[in-house]
Amino acid sequence: MAYGADELGMKTYVMAFLKRGPNQDRSKEEAAALQRAHLQNIRRLADEGKLVVAGPFLDKGEVRGIYIFNVTTLEEAQALTATDPAIQAGSLTMELRPWYGSAALMEVNARHERLAKKKLGE
């Protein structure tokens, strides 16, 4: 079936909750460079089809944002998580959970490209 959908139009993903990490002590310049690298990694994962949805929460709480990975195992998601410069720097940590949702989410990135006037991480 299209996008790996089952008979209900659903599929397995891994959702990641990005949480504030232990290493927050950096200059504004260092923090800005790390954020750019983090956004560029998001763009790369989306371009590779591994990341379906990503975005920050707006309340500035401990949980900073989410990713929805187009993978079926926590191990695959862990390997992708390890490529994030913000994780590597200890600025963020991630809680990974298997999630069952609509296979139509696979259309999000293509539709987003048509709406965006600027690429993420630029």
C-alpha cells in the first residue's frame, strides 16, 4: 500500500520528545550556531525521508519539541537522534516512543515545501 499504510491507512512511526538537556551553558553565538546545525540536521533527515514532522513547542517548558521519525524501531530512531548536533552537545535529550498514526503524514514534507518561502536552517 502507499506510504507503507496498512488496511486502515495507518503505519508505525517513532515519536521523539525533545527535552531540555543538561548542557545549557553557552554564549549567544555558540547557541545560535548550534541551533543552525540542529535545523540543518532536521532538513537533512526530512530530505532523506526519515523525518516526517518536526517542530518546537511554544511554551518554553522542559519538553522543547517533537520529531516523528519514519522508522519502525526505537533502535533506528536512536541512530537518527545521535546525528543531531544539539543531542551531541547535550543541549537536548530525546525520549523515543513507538507511535501508530496516519500514513498520510508522509505527504507533510512535500506539501510543506510548496508553502515555505525559505528553507529550514538557512
